[in-house]
Amino acid sequence: MTQNIPLAELLRPKTLDEYIGQEHIAGKNAILRQAIESGNIPSMIFWGPPGVGKTTLAFIISQQLSRPFVTLSAVSSGVKDVRKVIANAKESAGGAILFIDEIHRFNKSQQDSLLGAVEKGIITLIGATTENPSFEVISPLLSRCQVYILKDLEKEHLLELLKRGKIKLETDKAIKIIIKEDEALLRISGGDARKLLNALELVVNAEININKEITVTNEKVQKVIQKNLAIYDKSGEMHYDIISAFIKSMRGSDPNAAVYWLARMVEAGEDPKFIARRMVILASEDIGNANPTALVLAQSCFDAVNMIGYPECRIILSQTAIYLASSPKSNASYMAIQNAQQMVNKAGDLSVPLHIRNAPTNLMKEIGYGKGYKYAHDFKDNFANLEFLPDKIKGTRFYNPGNNSRENELRARLRKFWKNKYGY
């Protein structure tokens, strides 16, 4: 084995038959596979979590199609690099394929520089992103790309990767590896194929000069990874661990930990919009109606960060993180939509009760649409006791207010209106 080439890179699949996971787009007869095999691919964006095969799919395309293939990283490339690629692509009869990793890090002007070449077919763009392209890719460019969503790898996918990694290490290093326990490896990977293979390689390398038969256990994995954390994270995997620690600190009402993890991200040059967007989500998911102002402040933070940028926006991020961490917590709104979605999936598309249907025509009025509807503002306290749910699920409670001062007020108000109907 070449010493400087990581195991994850050595095992990178070169064909779709070797590719693991993403059967919905890359499996037999799947739409993306058909496009790749036909040699006629659209411009596209791969959206999914880290380590699930975005870059690998682009690499497979580069191996299969006989067209110039250029790779740029949005972290280190700019408009000048894009223009150079476009100029060279004009000399290619079939056009070139341009792969941009972390395309969400390209700003508007950088993305604008791609637009004309994509539109004219001078380049076929393949972008990879862990962020929702609806937020991070400009609309004109997004409309010219097919978005493929890549899913988390399943346990069986990770175990297959582990098996391949074990065989490769045994063959190249002339050793025997016994994976006695794999739970720690799987847990540390977090579903990321690259992290899984990096962890396995670190454990093996830690013992290779001592034993030619290496037994992998959960205890050994944890010990080796802790000792080699900086090496393990040299590709930037800790990015997701730190944002996780940041979110969990705010959810756990610890402003000191929250601002520490925020500082780690600021010092690392993390995209401030990425941080702000996560806080907008947390403000609704974890605080909700316990303090509705939290969502207003988080949204204002996102807008201000987008307008100001570093270095000053770090202060706005800090203020917001501290406020969210110090705020009362409730996940009642999050659980309400979860419960409602589960009911929709279970009960199907139930009919809307006739009395709350819209009746824009005389025929609809004649057959009962809107009949019996009571306009809430015509009644005391702006409340009229009506049934708003389909008959099959009437009385079902999806929203259960949290135990905090604001939502206790909401609970009392709902109990006053609905009596015992919803159990408030």
C-alpha cells in the first residue's frame, strides 16, 4: 500500500457496480445510472450528508465518460479558476464536465460565472453539497440542474465497506485482522464511509508494528481514536461534530458551552450563514412557543449575518446563541408536526368536512359546501365551537403544550375553549 494514500481513497469505487448505497438513484435501472451509462448526463447537484458517495459518484462519471473532467473545490477556487475551465472547455468538441465540491461555499458572483457556460452546454456542472441547494444555489443555476438527494448509508452498507477495508489492509500489509466488535467503529463513523475507513486504518496502524494478527474491539477503537483525534479529523470531519456540539449546548441551556463551540467554528472560518441557519431551526424545534421571540431573533440574526459577514457578524452570532441557550425550551411544535405527519401516513387523505370547505360557486353551496360554518369573529372571545378535523380522527390531539409559562397559558386557553375534547 502506498503510505500516503488513505484507505478510503484506495477503496474508492471506479464503477457503479462497485458503488455502495444510493440504490434509488444509482442502482440497477435507476434514473441517474441510466443517464451515466448512456453518456448523456444533465448538469446536476448531489445533495446529502458527508461520506455518502457524492464525490465518488462524480469520480465514477469521470471514469466512464470520455469527456474532459475538471475538479474544483469551492473552498480554494474562485471566479478566475472557473473562467479558465470554461475557456478550455470551449476547445473541447463535446464540452467538459466540471465537478465543484462544496458548491454551497461559492458566493453569488462565483455562481453567476457558471451560468452562461451551463446554459450553453459548454460545461456540464456537477456540484456536491451538504446544504440545501434551495438556500445555497442561485435560482437561475438551480433551475438548470437536476438535484439528486443522497441518503445516509444503512448499517449493511457500512458493514460491507468495513469488510472491503479489512480485506484491502490484510492484502496490502500481509496481516490478519479480526473484527471482534464493530459497534464503536459504526458509531464513530456516524454513517460517513470515509470516517469509518479512516478509523479502521488508524486502529490497524496503531498495532501493526507489534502484531501481525490484530483484533479490533470497541475499547481499542475508542482508545486509538481519542489518541489520534487530530489525525482522524484532518479532512475536516469534525465540522459536523462541532456543529452538533453547538446545537446540543444550546438545547441543553448552556450558553458558556454554546459560545465556546461557536468560537471554534468562527476561528475555523465556518460559513456564518451555516451557523445562523442552524440557530433558526433550533429556535423553532427546541424553543418554539415557550419563547416565540427566539425565532424572530434567530431570523434577524440570519439576515444580519448575510448582510454584514465576518468579522463583525461573530458578535451577532454570539448574542443569538447566548439568547437561545438561555431561553426556556419546548419541542412541542416539533412533536406536533411529527404526530400529524404520522397520522397522515397512517390514515391517508381524509376528506375535509363539508362545513369548512370553500364554496366559491352556487353549485358547491347547494351541495353543502360551507353549510354550518361559524365565523369565529362573530362570537365571544373570537371562538366558535366547531369540528375542524375529519370525522375519523376527531378529538385527536397533536399539539401537547410544554410545561413552561407561555405554553401553560396556551394550555389554559385551549382548555377553556375545548373543555375535555383534546385533554388539555
